[in-house]
Amino acid sequence: MSEERLFSFIGRYILLANLSNLSLYFHIPFCVKRCRYCDFYSVTGAGRETLSKTLDTLIQSLDKSLSILNPKAFPTVFIGGGTPSLIPIDLLDRFLFRVKSRIKDTVEFTIEANPESLSREFLEVISSHGVNRISMGVQSYDEKLLSWLGRPAGRAAVDRADRLLAEFWKGRLSRDLLAGLPGISGKSRLLDDIQQALLGNPGHLSLYELTVEEGTALAGSMEDLKSLPDESVSFEEWKSAVVFLEKLGYQRYEISNFAQKGEESLHNLKYWRMQPYLGVGPGAASTFPAAISRVVRRQEPRNLSTWLSNPENSFSEELLTSGELALEHFMMGLRTSEGISIRRFKSIFGISPVDAAAEAIKRWTAAGMLVSDSESIRPTAEGMELLDMVLADIAAEADKIDWSRFCRWPQS
């Protein structure tokens, strides 16, 4: 079955899946420069004509998908990248107007921004189109580490962006930081970064452990790799950060995300709860319900030229089996403090998650890594740190279940 026919297949059967809500993600792949650690798809040096054509094509691709999927509401919208804040203001204004005219019942509308391209005009334009949340990529407040990471913004630009946000932004705010960076100061350096990031009382903080990804500039530098802290140092740094944040009222609701009550990222919770989402743009992914017991994963090409030349048909797709979907529910749900809802899992797969991996869950519960009750299975604080081991054990047991008998996804 061709890719085009497969997507048409979704359109014929989508009513069986009751697609009432669909979250949207737009990938705007442009950056000023490529950071040394980053493996997200991005393009540098693009001119205004390319930026304008890409934004127009995002809308074209969105319209094609919505004509087939026909969702009733768009609870969350996320514009990521890349660096959406570097788009010229007039082009961004037009793009957001067109997006806003196509969505409804949106509770959370997020856009990513970087310090070097943040401006008062950017904040005013996004506010005028209903964007109510900014995810700010800071990574560190240390001048030397910003340079080591290859960030386009130094400390002065980061401070300038923070002043702009304090004066002109009235919506919700999240900041991103990196842990596991070089330096003798260890715990002290990261805690200093966290204290700085929490000035102005943002509701949310994402704290990611630096990962050396194959093919990045960082991965190719032996000297820089030798400067990274060993695992024991990184672990102590991380534990201190978690304790520090929770004392300040930022609960760890997902492995790398901390929020004040009510400030969790609703869009990311959609991913972790395994709810349908549409990704638009080069490198974006989507997950749709198809016919009964079938789920489609769609992947846009990680190549701007390829995507621009044929945005409606250049994607690849795979059909997920019920068993694959069930495993993803375990993998994503156990990343979060709320865990996996037993009621919802059973309504989708016809079996309780506890029964799907009874022995593994019993072992890890006894070891203090999981909590299981009548409502959910969820990780303890210790369990989050050993999640890979827990998931491997659960997956090995759950793989023996016959999942083909029943699958009704999505369910609220």
C-alpha cells in the first residue's frame, strides 16, 4: 500500500477511532548556528525567501492533514524548532494569524524562543495571536559553558532576554537548562543556574542531562568528551537539583520536567499519555488512530528541500501493532509521576497493565521502584532513576501477551 493510499485509508476509517481532540506540533527548522550537542533537525543560513516558503508550506501541509483527520478540537499547539523566534516579525505575524484561524478550543499554545532572537516585538506579536506559553532555551548562565556548548547567545544576551520577559511577557514561562556539563564546581554550578532560571518565578523548568549524540560536533571531540563529569558526579549533581527544586515547590512530574502546581506542560503530557498528535514540518512525527486495532506513525523527512518539494507525500509511515502501542504506553507513562492509568489502559487494550506484566511489576514494587494501586502504576523517585531497567523487565514479560484481541485507541 502506497503512502498516499495509506493516509487516505486513515481518512476512511477515522470515525471509528473517534478523533475528537488532536494536538498540533509545528517544526520550524531554522537556527542561527548549530549547537555542538544538538541532533534535532535544523538548517542554518536560510534567507527570507526560504523562511517565507517554509511557513506557507507548513500551512499547506496542515490543511491537507486536517481535511483528512477532521478533528473537533485542538487542546494544545506547540511551535518548536529550530528557533521560531528568529522568524522575521511580519512573517511570523502572518503565519500565526493563519494558524489561529484553523484551530479552536486551544487551552495551551506554546512557542519556543532563544535569547539571542527574543524581542519586544516578538512578544507582542505572539500575544496578539493567542500564544500563552513560552519555552525559553537557556541551557546555562555560565559564559564559558555557553561557549563550550556552541550556543549563539552569551550571558549578556541571556540576561537581556530575561529582562524583556520580566517587563513585557504576561503569559506562562518555562526555561530549559542542561545538567552534566563540565566543571569542577558540580552541584554548585547547576544550583546557581537553577536559582538564576527561577528568577521571575516561571511556572516550569526543564532540566535535561547532556547526552552526547552520534554525529554531533561534541561527539567528534575527544578532548571535550574527556572533560565531562563521570556518572557518579553527574548523579549526585542531579539528585541535589531535584531536592532543591522540590523544596521550592517545583514537583518532578516527569523525568526531566519540574513544575509548580497547575503549570505542567499540557502539550508534553499529551505525548506521555499517548494521545493523538499531528506533527507538521521537516523532521516532525505524528501518531494517528486508523482502523480498529491499528495505529499509524507518520514521519516527515529530515530534509528541508525534500519536504518543500512534496510536503503532502514525502513522509514515511508505519502501522503500529497493538502490542507495540501497549509497550509505548508503558514507556511513556512510567516517565511521569502520575504513571499509567489502569482504567484508561484497560479501556484501550482490554487488560489491566498490572496483569500484562504482573511478575515484573510485583518485583519492582517490592524493590521500592514502583507504586501500584487500584488507580495507577507509577514510579517512585528512585524508580525514575532506574527506569530503563524497570521498562526492560516489563517489556520482556508483556511481550508474551496476545495484544491482537483488543485495541480501542484513543480513549480519554
